[in-house]
Amino acid sequence: MMLQNRCKDTGAVLSPCTKVCKISPATSLCLGCGRTLDEIAAWSRATDEYKLRVWARLESANKALVEN
């Protein structure tokens, strides 16, 4: 499943935030978006290249969950 990660109007890389902001003590990942605290903190000043790498990791993790 390919997630929509760019704004259709501007092409800007969208945030994966789902407004469910809770970090899992077991995985250190946000239960809403799946990002690490470092990824969340860096997002607003990160390059598009960095953001797309985060999206790729999230999509890969999501695919692994769906397949298992």
C-alpha cells in the first residue's frame, strides 16, 4: 500500500502525523505515525530527502505488518 506523502497542490512532503501522539515504551515509536522522537523533532526543519526516507521506512514497516 503506497501512502500519499506529497501535497497534490504544492508537491510538499506531508507529515505522517495522525494527531495520535503517544510514544510506545516498548518500541520508542509514536503509536499514531510510527516515527521516532528524533524524526518527529527534526521534521519541521528537515529536507524533503530526509522526509521521504522517513516515509519509505514507515511504508516498509506498514507493509511488513500487513504481510504478517
